Amino acid sequence: MNHELDFLAGIWEAFARSRPPVRCSAGYLIYLQDTEATCFYYLKSGQVKSFLQSEDGGSRVLNIYHAGSLFGEASFFDELPRVSSAVALSPCEIVPIDRELVSQEFARNPELALAMMKYLARTVRLLSGQVDQMAFRPARWRVANYLLTLAGRGGTVICTQDDIAAAVSASRVTVSRVLNEFAQKGWVELGYRAIRLAELEPLKKLCQS
């Protein structure tokens, strides 16, 4: 379900070769919604959450990024204010990528530029899918799809039930009911601010229905 899975392993490491990473602690706000995007980021280690925030203080999770991912790239390339914010979920190492670095790496490796175009297209597809699921899919499908999309290599999603509720446009009560159902069936294991996917196939089957 992860839209990055068919990219070559380590393809974005080229951006980290010439610059040292910036270390940030859990809870560090990397960038803010509506600010200028002078760079985007390569996540060398840790986890980062991107989210939307409304004027009344509500928020909605867009994505959770794991080591090896890029984030913040859309606003960088279209040169418009950022549409989301990003915060470190764990201690992280991130590499800021500005226009000078992008130009250098694209000139050195044109295949990287093609991969970037594919990555941006996949991001659009992911967001379109989120709109579709909010409009037409039942809550069980939306929660299962969210978990599958954001699970890391260990099959774990680092988030709260409030995060999921905001991301899938459902009430927290509904999300809690769905997660408890999944847990009773042995599909997931619920922990503190984390959900481990114990059985992937039933969740995938649910999302295919």
C-alpha cells in the first residue's frame, strides 16, 4: 500500500552524500503550514509526521515518513506556501535539500530527476486516494487502508486514535470501535501511541472489497 515501495532502495541517499544531517529531537517542528518552502528534506533516520491544521486548531494527519523518505517536496517545486506542517515523531536525522543541491544531483544523475517526477506523481495519486476514501468508503475500510499505508517496515504505525480519526474523517469513538474489532480478531495489537499490524492479509482483503 505504501506508494514508495517500488523505488530502488536508497535512491534518495544521493541527496545526503555531500551534506551532514541535522539532528532533531521528538516533537521538533520542522516546518509550518503557510510558510515559504526554501528546501525539502531527506529523512536519514527516525519518523516524521506531516499534518494539516485548521484555523480552529483541529488537525489531520497526511502521512508518516520513515527513514529513506523525502518530505516537503511538493511546495518546494511549485514555489507556493506550504500546505502542511511537519513534526518529528522520534529523534531524527534530516538533510535539507535546496535548489543548489537539487541542480547538482540532477545534473550528475538524470535518472534521479525522472525518479523525482514519478515520486511527485505518486504523491498526487496518494492524496487523490485519500479524498476518495473520505467520500465513499466505510470507516472500517478507511481505518484499514490508513494503517496499511503508513505501517513501517516492522508493521507498526506510530500514532494516536485521535490522529487516525482526523486522517480518515471519522469520530474517535468510531475509530476506537473499529480498532477494537481488529484487535479482537488478532489483526492488530494496540499499544501506547502505536499500533502493530499482526495480520496483514485480512486487512488487505478488507481494502480490496
